[in-house]
Amino acid sequence: MTDFIRTPDENFADLAGFPYEPRYHAWQDLRIHYVDEGPRDAPVALLLHGMPTWSYLYRDMIPPLLEAGFRCVAPDHAGFGRSDKPRDIHWYTIARHTEILSSVIRALDLQDVTLFCQDWGGPTGLAQAAMMPERFERLVIMNTWLHHPEYEYSEGIKNWIKMWIDDGVFVRECPDVGLIPLLSRGAIGPDVMMPAVVSGTPPELSGREADDYYAYSAPYRGLGDDALNSFRRFPLSIPYHDPDNGNGAAQTLHYRTLLASGLPTNFIWGCADGVFVEAWGRQWAEQMNASFDPIPEASHFLQESHGEQIVETFLKRRG
């Protein structure tokens, strides 16, 4: 039996702008959460998050996608959001996250899928399109990557890894990672986030910032240090640091498979991102003969700051 933590439902009470009924998929002895809204026979928008977010990241994109006639499916990776959280940090591998996502897609028999992926939603989600292309209609790729030998990891990625090893700022008990999306979209500055992370004392916030911090800290709030092991493992799984735990060989295969697939693809890119930089996004889009729509002022979590614009851009490209 897997030793895991299950976040109490009370942690998610009264989420702002996220009224969706939780649904659960059984994988082995774990419960994997997903949002599933819209007609069951509609084309599917599969919305995949990364680190340290969960399906709440797509709260501004789900309503316009539903209005456009899509069925929106947004899973939470194991260890994130409402999904169960194994305590053992070594439980978390990219291959396992990918396998779980495959089982969700098969269990729901998702067809005519448009994949929206960002951050770790890229390697886990694009793997599905490479392995099960018959289920996918289109890709929307946002600020992510697939490992391959020629990929040049940015200084932003290297610095991010350093924050999670040795004496890095997040190497501490119960690091308050729920503040990271707020920092990325410019809602708070480092002067607010860093003292809170170091001291373990939540900052004083109000309005939307308070609502979003409440939501992003909900998965681990009050549950102890082991509830954050999934967050720790993603940075340490970047193939620059650990090619094996990061499923680097498989990522390379998926990358090359998709380059040759001809699957219609749109890149929508936050160009103020220091992790997955604009030049890489443009290079990848050119390799895939895909459109590239830049959002100059958007950073890494562009769904946070420009969710509705992403949907508008996608719908125009889709026609």
C-alpha cells in the first residue's frame, strides 16, 4: 500500500472563481483529481499544469473554452491539488506522472483532444500526443520544453534547480511554494515572497492576491513537510539535473516523434519568462512548422495573467 496524504476537502472551501465539482480517477491505490466540465460529446480541451500549480491555474480559461463548445478536462498530477500525495519523495518520477495521465485519458476515453500544456504539463502531456496521436486534434504549447541532447538549458532553469539543492532557498521545512505563481505574474515582489518563505509566516495579502494564495497553498496547508515532496521532486527531475528521473530518453523520443507528426500546433508564449525563453519557443515553433503568438509582457505562468487572451488567440488560430 502507498503511504500517502489526502488533503481535506475543507482546504478547498470557497475557492474564488473555481466552482467546479471535484471528480476522481482511481490509479492503483491513489485518488487522482480532475475537473470535467462541458458536454461529454464535445471536443476536449485537456488542460495540464506544472509546478507548483494545479488545475486552479486554468480558472480564467475554462469559462471561455466552455462557451466556445469545448469539454474541459483538467487533471491534478499526483501530489498536487486535490490528488493524493505519496509521502516518499522517490515515488515521484516523470515516467510515473506520464503513466497516470495516460490512464486518465484512457479511462475517460478522451477523443478530439486539444492539448494545452505549460511547464511540466509539456513533457507529461506531449508524451500522450506522441504515444496516442489518434486521440489528439491539436497542440497548444506554452512555456515548456521537451528534453533532447541539443536543448540548451537557460540560466533561469539552472538557477531554479539551485534553489532546491544544497543551501538553496527552498531547502527548508514546509517551503511556501503557493506564493510562486503570484510572484511570476507580478502580483507580489521578492520583498514579500522571500521573507515569507524563509520565516514560514504567510504574508499579509488582500483581494485577488489573498484568494489566489489561499488556493495555491490549499493542497499542502497544515499537512506537514511530506505534503510538499511532489513540489520538491519536479525541480530535481529536470533532465539537466537528473536525466533518468526526468525521463530524458523518453522525452527525446517524444520530441522527435512530434517534430515528424504534422499535428496542427500553436505556440502561445510568455516572452518575459526567464526559464523558457522566447528564442527557444520560436525555434521550436519553426521546427514544428507551427504558429507562434508572443505575449511580450507575460511571464512563466501566462495562464495566470493572460488566460482569456490565450483562449482568444487559440480560437482565432483554430478558425
